[in-house]
Amino acid sequence: MRLLSGKPVIVVAAGPSLDKNVHLLADARDRAFILCVDTSYRNLIRRGIVPHAVVSIDARDNSYKHFAGIPEPTGARLIFDPESNPLTVSSFAGPRLAVGLSKSHLTRWLDEICGGKGQVQKGSNVMLAAFHIAQAGGAAPIILIGCDLAYPREGGTTHAGETAFNMRFRRVERDGKVFFQKPHFDDPGKIDEFEVRMVEGVDGQPVPTIPQLYTYLSMLESEVAQRRSRVIDATEGGARIAGTEILPLAEALERYCPAGGVPLPEALPEFSCLDGRARVKAELSALAEALERSGRSAEEGLRLCARLERALAAGEREDAAQRAGRLPAHFHTLLSPKPVETIIESGAAAEMFQFLQNSGRRARPDVTPEELAADFRAAFSAVRAVTAHFHALVGRVMQEL
């Protein structure tokens, strides 16, 4: 549904330039739909600016920091990825709207069982996700602020003030190259270092950026190039975003967001897959049964490994080789239906990656039963653990439906 069709949407990212013009949003809420990323939410709320919606897609535990200290409902709605951190979602004091983001097998499956309500591109960071949501809603124009995608030339901080991830960086020169150093998000005692590259700034002069931000810049430019409607860069700092119209925020508001202009929706509607509650419960029940079957099959796989290991210990290598030959076929019984395979691949990603890495060794003619036993024992153990975890999780969800 294009709820924002023809309406101006301001996407509020959390770059350091946000502090220059964020105050102008105080009088813009009735003139444009304000869609902020979770990183900039605290900055707005601490200034008394309430966005219409805030976007969160981060599964990491520290994403909750963006909402810490904001216990009361503000009037904003949370738009979240189903893979977002559960603490962030459950603790948000206000209306919440899950949006299927197409990067994930899980969200595609959830969208299917909820009746195909539609999906939005996720992108590689929350700013791109917010841009895609505005785009999918039919926004015209999209106005970007706080979208630096670069660091200040004179040095300073990585983000706008009042943001949970805001850190000071320092410039280091070594071997004729320039690097920026800053504390690690998850471990402030660890220092991250990034080689600097210069890109064109909004004023036509070079500004420093780092590889990660440059990737985001390139992706955003690609998205802008595919749009027919106007995208305004009102960041007033940072990197130039090819294809955008550069304007100060005050001028963008005056030109594209007139007072009493296009009426905005009072609130985003309540969408719920619970409209099809019976179907969802049936799908989840089938998934729970499939997870239980896969878990039992993993248990049987571990017993097969144990018998193989006993045969090896007894010196019965011919018997051990026969038992080892049955392990691959048994393993494939764990990966059905497709949602179970997706859960296993996601929930035991490290173990499954290692198992895949070892596939070349398992295919060698001289592979030993000992090597096969070790590989499959690790895989069966991982499957047993992840299916048990998700079986319990699905059970809790079904109780709440």
C-alpha cells in the first residue's frame, strides 16, 4: 500500500551534520512525514521532536541502546524488521509495525504465511532500509538529512550528538596513508582502524570517508538513479550523493513541504497477520512438528556416529566404513521442509559453514571414517541444538496467538 503517495518524507539519518539543522524539524511534523532511523531517534526525542515513525533492523544486542531512557510512548511508531533484536521491539513504548524485508528467507516465509502483505528491500544499513520504506510508500519527494556518509574534514565525531554510537575519531598518518581510529561499538576497549579515502563533498570539495560508508554511498546512489521522483539531500554536509538535489533543509521545507500542503495520514494503519490467525497457527504447528522430526533425526544421527566410533575403537574398520557411508543420506533427512533448512542454516550458521567447508575433504577417496565421524557429529549436534531452540520458540509464539 502506497500510504505516503505524493507526500514529502524526511528520512533522518544520524550523521554528524544532523546537529546543524535537526531543530528545523520541530515545525515540520505537520508538513512532512518524518521517518527517522533508530540511531537518530534519541537525538530527536531529546529535542522534543517526535518522528512519525522510527526504523530498526539491527539484530545486535546493543541496538537497544538507541531506545534506552525513553520509557514513555512518544507518539512515534516503530517499523521493525522481524529479525530485529527482540528486546528492542518488546520494550518499545508505542505502536509497532513489522515490515517484511526481502533480504531474509525467514521474512519471505513469514510474509507468505501471513497472506502476502508485501516486502521492502532491506539494504545494508538502517538508512537504506528507511529510504526503501519511503520509496515503497510512494514518497515524493524524499528529503535526506543526517546522511553524511563521510566524516568531518576538521575531525570530530562519527555520529550526531545524543546518539548511542557517537564516538570521537582521530586521524593517523602512516606509510603515506591516512587512517581514522575510533573505539569499537561493542567493545570500547578495542580500537577500529579504517583507511581513509576522499570523495566529493556537497560543497564540491573533498571529504574523508571510510570503506564501509563508501559502500553505503554507492548503494544509495544506485537507488537514487533508479527513481523517477525527486530526492533532496538536505544534510548540509558530508559526501555528495549523485543524482540528488542539494538544498539547505530550510529551503527544502519551504519549497516542498508547505504548511497546509498535502494532508498526512494520522497514523500508519494496524496491519496484522492475525487476520489469518488460523492459517498462521496451522503453519506454525506444521513447522513445530517438522523441527521436532529434524531434532529426532539429529539424535539418531548422533547415535549412528556413536556406533561408528565404537566400531573404530573395536578395530572393525570394514563395519565402520559401511556405517560412515550411511551418514550423508541421513544428514539430508534433517533439511526438510525448506523453512527447517533455512532455520538450520541461519541458526547454526558457523557450524554449517564449517561443514560445507569440509565437503571437499569428505569427497576425497581416501577420507577416513574418523574424519567423517567428526564432521557429522559436529553437524548433528548443531542441528539438535538449533531445532530444540526454535521448537521452543515456535511453541511460545503459538501460545501468544
